[in-house]
Amino acid sequence: MRPRTGTLVAAGTPAQRPAGARLLTLDRQGTITVLPRRDWTGLVWKGDLVVANDAATLPASLRATHRPSGRAVEIRLAARRTLRPDDLVFDAVLLGEGDHRTRTEDRAAPPAMAAGDALAIPGTRLSASVIEVLDHPRFVRLAFDGSPPEFWSALGRAGRPVQYAHVPEPLALWDVWTVIAGPPVAFEPPSAGFLLDWASVAAIRSRGADFATLTHAAGLSSTGDPVLDARLPLPEPYRIPERTAALVRETRARGGRIIAIGTTVVRALEHAAAHGLLEDRSPLGASGTFASTADQRLGSGTQRAVVDVLVSGTHAPGTSHHELLRAFVPDPLLDRVDRALAGARFRTHEFGDSVWIESRLPSPWNARPRGPR
Amino acid sequence: MKITEVDRTDNSEAHPLAGARAVVTGGTSGLGLALVRALRSAGAEVAFVARTPARVAEVARETGATGIVADVANKRDVHRIALEVGASVGRDGALDLLVNNASSLGPVPLRPLGDTDCEDLEAALAANLLGPFRLTKTLLGPLAAGGRSGRPSVVLNVSSDAARGAYPGWGAYGASKAGLAHLSAIWDAELAAEGVRVLSIDPGDMDTPLHERALPGSDRASLPRPGEAARALLAAVATVRGQVRS
Ligand SMILES: NC(=O)c1ccc[n+]([C@@H]2O[C@H](COP(=O)([O-])OP(=O)(O)OC[C@H]3O[C@@H](n4cnc5c(N)ncnc54)[C@H](OP(=O)(O)O)[C@@H]3O)[C@@H](O)[C@H]2O)c1
């Protein structure tokens, strides 16, 4: 439904921390406030833990030639079953001729694919073969040939980050890597992390809070195909380091808040908690760092157990990211938030304005008694 | 020397850099090659960078390190280096050591600043100052992650006595190395809280192709081997990493 006054606008300039960026905050009492986003660390309290996703964004878009037909296609790597760099099997969305200036929805269909078809990447010795056509003609599972070092070197040369029709300038990797980016496993940028810079990491620490990371393979947010989009988010592998899991436990035990920078952090932490992976397993001799795959959908009715505060980009109603907000905020309040965002003409998408959503945890994951603050 | 597998049978006293995840630029010659070899012998996981593909492949084969073909002076190559690092030694999200060793002498034969083209000064700054700045900045996430996990991670910027001494003829190189030394000092102060130490160390004269290009016809027998300097630099790194964070 289109709000009566104001509207969301797409942010079209690839600046991660534009001077005028704004932050809408919703506190536990339901009060909505709009602040300059650069002041966000002022909302962090002593004893809190800020958790961010350190995934670097893959140059996931590759021009290729479909060998059997000789036609050009764009491969958009969309998912992988593991975070391992030697795993060269990807699920990918294929697009036909055209480039990012055409809205994904309006792109031509790719040629028909069959298992065994080869896709060659021009300008490199890299090629991939179709292992199977998944449950949609544009959605395939691909295996790349060659050794992992050859693959990564060719991907770095030939791949581009997924481009957006609402950002006219071509995006380079430095536009889409957060300052903490490390393992290249994200298919689209974990863009809530764009608000982080090293001064804010220092500010978090000087406020008596802590900072930790996990790695979550953020997947494609939109394929331009309604049938495929309805399946999003795809399962996403993640890894939580020992130190991060321990800090989550300590923070919860002393009654501090877990502040998640981005929906991917929520998905990983809540998945881990729901599967008992955040428990202290050291008495069992198990190593603390673990990897798993988040396959749950978060939305209204989700019983969150870990994350108290979500910091996220501005998402329009109907998108999978917006759906996740319903795990934090009851619908009537979320409507108020959406109206406030539209009224203030908040900018959506990766390089837009942000929201800070506080919400009481419906079910405490950690039943241990809480110490004094 | 061919290292196929790191020897882990000697469990008397593990090398302080055993298991460390390291990146070395300029790893196919001189000091950089000696560092790659020494780190591999110590049991570290190593990725290295240089521009000449055949040499990169050779050194990768010899040492078992990951070879990355790239030019540290080229802005467009830096994220590609980080991508390949993240898909190899940085796969778990953390790095323990970055050595910015690759370096340009500036125009050779060496010449007075008055005879140095602006473009040649720019090229020296691009390789010796901007390159290390960009690569360090791009790898700062994994370096800070390494630093958070207990021991400080280290950025070692390879300096030169030309960073301090005003040697006629060494203007482009000396100015770029002086800039790098000061950048290192400021960054070290800023990053201490993140558990990242930034060192700038002069390895001293060494018998390498760079030395021969700078001072052709020197008495090579009188020059120390790069392997000796590599050992001294890694000892300095191990000392810093042994300092427990407050
Ligand atoms: N030798 C000495 O007496 C001496 C004294 C004081 C300080 N140093 C310092 O020690 C360091 C190592 O010097 P060295 O004597 O060992 O030099 P070297 O033998 O010439 O080796 C330089 C290495 O760096 C690579 N390299 C050069 N430019 C590069 C670029 N733009 N991008 C990527 N890789 C590049 C080279 O391979 P490619 O050419 O294939 O790229 C090679 O692997 C330098 O920082 C130097 O300033 C040396």
C-alpha cells in the first residue's frame, strides 16, 4: 500500500557513509526518533555487544558465452552450500542479453539450459558446466573447472559486483566492501555494515561495549523473477568464531544487549541459538568456532532468542528484508515506522538511510541468572 | 629447496609463527622470497604477490604458498589481491601478518630530483606509499580480526636507510620510504587499540637484484644475504606478537 504522504526514494550514489545519512530509531517504548546516522554509536550502552558480518562481496556477476547456442548470458552467482574457497559449485541465476541499466525484471530470457552445457567466461580460461537446472529455467547449479586458485584469480579479473539499475555508475568492489570485509562469500553486500568505520568501532569500545564479527554468505536480494523472488532468502551458510559466541553468552548473562548490524547477523545468530550452537560446548571438548547453514525464514511469529536491536537499511514493505522486521515489531507499530520512513523521505537500498529497531526478546535464550549491571 | 609439507613432527618448541596467516608482497625475489621461504619453514600459511606470472607460479610451486599475480601500485588490483587472500590464507576471516615489501627504486639509473620526471616520482609513491596504504586498508578487517583473537597482528612495512638519510640521487625512493615510515608510525598509534601493530623496519643492505640496479657493480660478496635479514625481521614480528595485549 502506498503511504498517503511522502515516499521512499532509491539511493543512487554509491557512497557508504554519505554526510547526510539519517537513522530512524524505534525504542522499546515505541518512540520513533530521526537522528543523523553518524551519531549511531551514541545509542550503544556500556555492556552491549555489537555484531557485524565480515563477509566480503563477491564479484558475482560474470559475462559468459553459452557454448551450445553461442549466445551471451550473464551469470549471477546466488548461493553456495559452504563457505569453503575450494567449493566451486554455485547456484546461479542466468539473465539474457542486456546490462544493469535494464531493470532485472525487463531483461531478456537466457537461452534454454540443459545439464552438461558449458558456459565459457571470455578473456579467461575459466568455464563452468551446468550440473542441473533447478526448479526454474533461469536457476541452475554450476560447477567451475580448474583449481581453486585459478578460479579465484579468474573471478577477480572477470567478475563484477552485481550492479543495480538504481545506481547509474558502475560499482567496483571497493564500493561494496565494508571496512571490515574479509572472506569473499557474500553474493550481495551486507550493506547494513556500510555505516561502520574504524572511528565507530573505537567509539563502541570507548563506550564500554564490545565489537565482534561473524561471517554470513548474504545471498541475492532480488532476481527480477517473481517466482524465484518468492523463494528468497535462499539458505545461507555462516560461521561464528569462538570469540563471538563467547561474547554473546557473556553479554546475555550480564543483561547487555546484542546489537546486530544487518539482517544477515540476525539470521545467523538466531539460527545458531535455535540449534543450540551458541551454548558453551567447551566442557564437551568441542571447538567453539562452528559453521552451519541458516535456512529459516524470519518474520512475524518468529521467536527471537538472541538479538535485541537490529540496525538495518531502509526496506520497502513486501521485500524479504522488510519481512524480517516483523520478527522485531508487531504489525501496527511497523506500519507506523513505515509511514514515518516514507514521511521523512528515507532513501532505500544499499546506499540509503538506516533504521535502529529495539525490541524486547520474547523468549530469553539464556535462562542463567543475570548479574548486576 | 622444496617444501611440500610443513614439518610438524618436532613438537619440542613450535616456531612462534607456526600456523600464522601471512601475506607478503614482492615474494618472488630478494627479501620477499626469503620471507616467503622462512615463513613456510616456520609453519605459516602464506600468500604472496608479484607482477611476473611465470615467477609467481614457480615460487608457488616451490614453497606451497598461494601466488597472486598483481601490481601493488595499481589501484584496480588491490581488491583483487584481497579477494585471493580471502579465498586462501584469509578464509577464516583473520590475518596475522602483512609484509609490504614490494618496492620501486624510482627511475634508474638513480638521478637528482631536478632530473626526475614528475611521473617517475608519482610511480615511486604509487608503489612504495599508496600501494602499502591501500593494501593495508583493504585487509584491515581481517588484520583487526586477527588482533582481536589474542595476539596482536602485525603490518610490517619494509623501509630503508634512505627514509632518513638525505642521499643524493635517491630522491623518489627516499621520499616515498620516508612517507611510508611516517604513515606506519601514525597507523601504529591509531590501530594499537584494534590489536594491530604497524612496524617500519630497515632490513639493511642485501645482495638482491634491486641492490644491483641501484648500485651496479657493488662487491656482492661483501653484502649480507636476504635470508639473514628475513630472519631478523621475522624475529621482530614474533617479539611483537608475543606481547600480550593489555
Ligand atoms: N636490497 C637492499 O639492499 C635493500 C636495502 C634497504 C631496503 N630494501 C627494501 O627491501 C625490500 C625488498 O627489496 P629487494 O632488494 O628484495 O628487491 P627485489 O629483489 O627487486 O625484489 C622485489 C620484489 O617485488 C616485486 N615487485 C616489485 N614491484 C612490484 C609491484 N609494483 N607490485 C607487486 N610486486 C612488485 C618483484 O617482482 P615483479 O618484478 O615480478 O613484480 C620482486 O618479487 C624493498 O622494500 C626495498 O626497498 C632493500
